[in-house]
Amino acid sequence: MASKPIHKTSSKPIHKTFTVSLEHKKARGLGFERRDEILAAAKALFLKEGVESVSTRKLAQLVGLSQTGIYVYFKSKQAILVALIDASFRKLGAALSEIDGKSKDAIHYLELAIPVYIRWGLENPDEYRLAFMLRDPGTSAHPNSDADPSEKSFEGVKVFGVLEDLIVAGFAAGELNSIDKDPRAIAQCVWASLHGLVSLLIVFPLFDWAGRERLVAAHTRLLLEGLKPRAGASQETIKKSTRIKSGG
């Protein structure tokens, strides 16, 4: 009588595929981790698709939350963007703070700070784009505005405030040329000039640029030459032609 064939059980492991639900929630107590995940996902989406194209629904799906779950951590998409902007400005501020105490006067500070600003922006293009180049209209308003507090960028104002205070003090001490009666206008022009170079190098990397370090050095000299006191101008004359922030 023929024996029945024996079916051997395979020793190979069985691999199963599991589908992870996008509605999966993290356990309680991991709120800070969850907040960081939202920021990381938003950063990637904003940089890839632009702020206006990203909805809180899309963001929630990416991090595995309901749309209302996003609002547990952030009041709005604008609040998420402001948090990212402030984080970028804190990093820029930290880079600039490394030269604190090393400068002898306003001109020397700018001589050190201008290259630091430019190089930081070029070495951290994503952070720079978040800080300066990705905005919804009205987002990251000045703290003195009437905008909702969640839409106000405080860190950016702090970073610019250091430059503004330095230039105001430099004019008062006769260390800088009084090109305009309002030193705040000069501070804003210096910032605009730096931003122009950095943003162009980021947006048009394939342009036939003269060379990064050559541009950094030339831009620094160009600004400093315009800010140095005019030959023959006394400090007292410069002081009188300058309106200090305090109104003096």
C-alpha cells in the first residue's frame, strides 16, 4: 500500500506586511516630541511646496494626527511657521553672538558681523529661506503690531535689534557716517543689502558668480566704506546730524 506523501513545514520565516494607520496617536506624555514632529514635517513641506500650498489637513495626515489634533499644539498654520522662523533666527543670533566682545567699535563689529551673516545664510540655506523667504502675507508680524500673538516673530526682531542698536550707538559716538538723520533707516538698508546678496546666491546658484569668498569680502568692504565717517568730519558734527532713537 502506497504511503501518503509527507508535507514538511517550511523552516523559512513568514514575513507579514502591516499597514500603519495615519490616525495612529502617540502615547500620552510625549507632547514635546509630537510638537517637534509637527515642526519637522511642516519645515519639509513648506520648503518643498511653499507655505500657501500646505494645509493643516495635509500636515496632520503626514504626522498621523487628526486635523483638530494639530491645534492642540499650534493655533494655526501661521503659528507653526512663526515657530520655525523663530528657531532659524535663534540659530542666526547664536552665530552672530560669537563675535560679541571681540569688536573695538561699530566699524570693527560690522567688519566681523557682515561675513558671519552672509556665510551663515549660505551654509544654512533651508534655515535662511524659512527665516526670510517663506512668508504668508501678514505672517511673522512685528511684535508692536496688532496681529495675533501667535503670528508675531520675536526672535527676528531681537537679531535685527542688535544691529540697529549698534548702528544707533555708532552714530552717536561719531564712529559711523551720518548718511541719513535716522540711523534706523541705515540699519534697515544694511540688513536689506546683506539679504539681497544671500538670497540671490541661494536662488540663483548657477549664475556666473565671481566666487563666494570674493563676494563676501567685496560686499563687506562696500558697506564699510559707505559707513565710515567722512574725512574731515568731526565727531561733534556727526553727532548733531544724527537723530538718536531716544529722540535726542
